[in-house]
Amino acid sequence: MDRKSNTRCLQFIEISRSGSWLEQIRYRYDSFWANRLESIMIIPMNIFLFLTGVRLIRSGALAPDEKGKAIRGTMLRWGLGLGLPLNLLIFVPGSLFAIPVRYVFAPVLSLGYMLL
């Protein structure tokens, strides 16, 4: 979390704990878009993940034949081999990788265990 987000989070906690009802309403009004930014940001990501699923279906990844098994094996190696180490970056102090882990590396990891 960056300093600005951390300050906003602490401000929200303080207002929730000891602020009046009107102060809470004002805080939510003043930071309306900041509080909804994540919801807006994930729309393109969800579209991309949906289209990735369509591509996997069309390529035969779910087929019970040898081609499907080969695709699933490749996905397992790439997804776990690349996604697992990248997701472990969440433990780097300072939350430097919080956003990439959540929105980039987690979908890569999901390809690894999606079709097990």
C-alpha cells in the first residue's frame, strides 16, 4: 500500500470509530470514486479472463483426448511454474507488489490449477 492509500485507510478507520454519522457520509461522498476505482478497474480484466476461457475451450483444452491433456499439462507447468513464484512476491515488505500480484500474477497462477 502506498502512503496515500495508507493515510486514507487510517482516516477511514478513525472516522468509522469515532466520527459522527455526518462525518462518515461526508467521507464517503468525498472519496466516492477512490472507493469504487477497483470495481471499475476489474471490468477489463474480467473481459480478458472470459475471452481467455473462450480461447481455451476453442483450442480443445477441456477435451478428453491427448491434445487436451497436452494443453492442460502445458498450462500446469506455465501457470504453476511462473505464477507461484510471482505470487510469492506478495511477501516482499512495503506492499510493492500488491497490485501486480492481485491483478496480474493471480490470473497467471489460476491457469496452472484451472484444469487439474
